[in-house]
Amino acid sequence: MNSLDDTHDQALLSWVASANEPGCDFPIQNLPFGRFRRAGSLEPWHVGVAIGDRILDLTLACDKPGWTDAEKERLLPLAQGSLSGFMALGAQARAALRRQLSLALREGSSWQPVLVDCLVPQAQAVMTLPCEVGDYTDFYTGIHHATTVGKLFRPDNPLLPNYKYVPIGYHGRSSSLCASGHAFHRPMGQLKGDAPEPRFAPTARLDYELELGALIGPGNELGEPITMANAEAHLFGVMLLNDWTARDVQSWEYQPLGPFLSKNFASTLSPWVVTMEALAPFRAPFERPAGDPAPLPYLDSEANRTQGALDIALEVWLQTAGMRERGEAAVRLMQSNFRDAYWTLAQLVAHHSSNGCNLRTADLLGSGTQSGPQPGQGGSLLELTQGGKQSITLSNGETRTFLQDGDTVILRGFCERAGRRRIGFGDCAATVLPARTLSSTL
Ligand code: CA
């Protein structure tokens, strides 16, 4: 596990003033990575680190005189605009760069006059995915989600017998992963419902799923499982993930092989990867309710039991087209916490590779929908509306069962703990456009 050092000190302030404001997602204790370019330009993507409402452009920073040879060497691959080479290096390199940037950005640093013109306002930047994501696997670790959704279909037996033994997952698709801020057309699909025959039409039950996405740092060789003792060392960092779902397509297509076109039309990632080092102050014990089975030995370790979980508050916000027209802010639909997940990230890594399957740098593991234990804490509209049977009323009087055209869904996440500086993930937002008409698709 990643240890705590002076980069986590809550008293640490940055010479970038906005980083010191209470409630800021990106104080100097966070330092997440992303890729960006200046809005309106066609320049190549640069790797940057979020600090307050700015981005430290590592391409520009690397060019500045004054770095030691080791520091320069650390920045060079990143200065070329690629994060994945750095991701493959692992925790030691990450911790070293974190320390280097923390020293350079903290109040009183002699780097201030040098680096001040390497800052780009986030408001003037366009973000892309932080890396080219390889394979994408989606898990199902949210036990409250699994139970609520299971109840809709099997009221007496909501959880299938494998749930408490197997970290359930399926292979997703990375080509349709998008960076926050995009818009996508309501997908077409086969819908059946109670009708005698299916028809091909725009989904009428478009939903979001509140998830966490973990990016793999160093991979493993094919045939060489990752043990629990090493699993954390293969994690690079964490982002927010919206696994949009067409519920009516899903219910007709999912048997017997699981989700397919109901999921792969779009998935949204937040722009910044929060590293495992930044998350170190927010570890929590991995605990199960009394009477639940212990994980099988290959999914168990002392370190996982004592601090395998992560205390990350998660939220879903909605801004309808009407709110946007009237200049109204988004409203919060729910809150949950990743601490409630039934499996830890380390267990997902160990399970995924336990048969010898090789994980590669920049693969993405989705956590599955993270719902809380209370009915109002559903991480999808499917749960909040009891399968579409009961609409929810927004604070402005509008109602929803599923998403309507023009809706913008925003996922937010942050870590807060006494004695620690709050860190956040930045918005993971996307907007639903009307379905393409048949004439425009033919
Ligand atoms: Ca999912």
C-alpha cells in the first residue's frame, strides 16, 4: 500500500492560489494526471497535472532549466504527450514525480517564477482521455445495486449464489469510452417489453450507472497470475465512470451471454486520474457483514482486510435541458460511498488475473454501479424509480423515470477525512442528444 509522507500534509499550500480554496477538487495534495490542449487549437495533446483551477503543462515545464538530471528524465516521456509509458513504471516512479511536483508547486518554492507561465486555465482547455485505454472490464461490486436490481427480477432471491464468492464481471468495449464533456445520440436497439415481437427503435429507458474506473499501471505476463500481495502495485489510479445503459435493450438481449449493445454505445470517464498515492490517506478496512463468507484465500490478505477499501464519496447530478435554458444549476440525485463495495480494487486485479489472464498497462476496470444501502441511494435510475414504475420529482418540479433528450448527467466524487485535505475527481459529464432518425442513419 502507498505510504503517507509530507506530500499529504493537510497544511501544505500551493503558490497557485486557487488550489488553496476550501472545497477545491485539486489542492496540492491531489496532483492528478490528464491530457489536454488549449481550446480552439489543434496542437498535440499534452500531459498535465491539475492544480487548483489550472493545469501544469508538463511539456512546457520539462523545457525549463533547473531540473536535476533525474528530475528531467522523469518528465521527458510525459513531455512527449503520452501518459502510458509513465503508467507502466509503477508506484516508485509515481511517488518520485509526485514529490518533485509537490516541491515545485508548494508555497515559497523557487520554481514559482519559472513554472508560472506553464499554467493553463482549465476553463481554456479541452480534455481527452488520459491514455489510450486498452481492454475494459466491468465488474459488479456494488452489492446494494446487485440486491436492488436482483429484487426487481427475483423478489425472493435477489442475489445469485455466486455473488459473495466471485467478483462478477464481463468484458466491455473500450472504443466507445469518451472523455467528460461529450454528447451522444440516444441509441437505437431491439426493444421487446411485453409486445409479442421486438422492434428496432430508440431506447425509451436510457439510464446512467455511477461507477469508479481503475486504470492498470504495470501489467502481468500471460499465464502469470497477480497475487493479492502484489495486486495494489498494478493499479495506477482511479477515475469516475458512467456506464450508460439502455435498460429496454438490456432486458431483451442479456440472456444468455450478458450485456452487449445495451452498454457499448458510450461510456464516459472523468478527465483526471487520481493516483493511488493521492488516495493513500483515504484507505479503509475491508469488512463484510457478520455471517457472510470470507473471500477465498486467493482473494484475501491482511493488508486488504486492514486497508483494502477506499473512502470515496460519490454523487450523481442532473441538469435537464429546461434547467440549462433557464440558467439553473444541476440538482443532486443521490450520494453513495465506494467503501460500501463488496470487493476491493486489489481483489478485482487478483481475480481477473487468477486464471493467467494478462492485464496490460492502461486497461480499465469498472467497479460496477455504486449504490448506497438506502432506497434513495441508487446509483442508477433503474433503482431510484423501481424499474421505471415510480417517477422521481426533481426540485424544480420536473419528473424522470429514465433520461430524456437534452439531459446532462454529471458524476462527482471526492475524499474527505478529518485531519486530511479534501481531494476531488472533477466532473464526469455528458449530454444525451436525440436519436438519429432512421432516414439519417440509412
Ligand atoms: Ca456497469
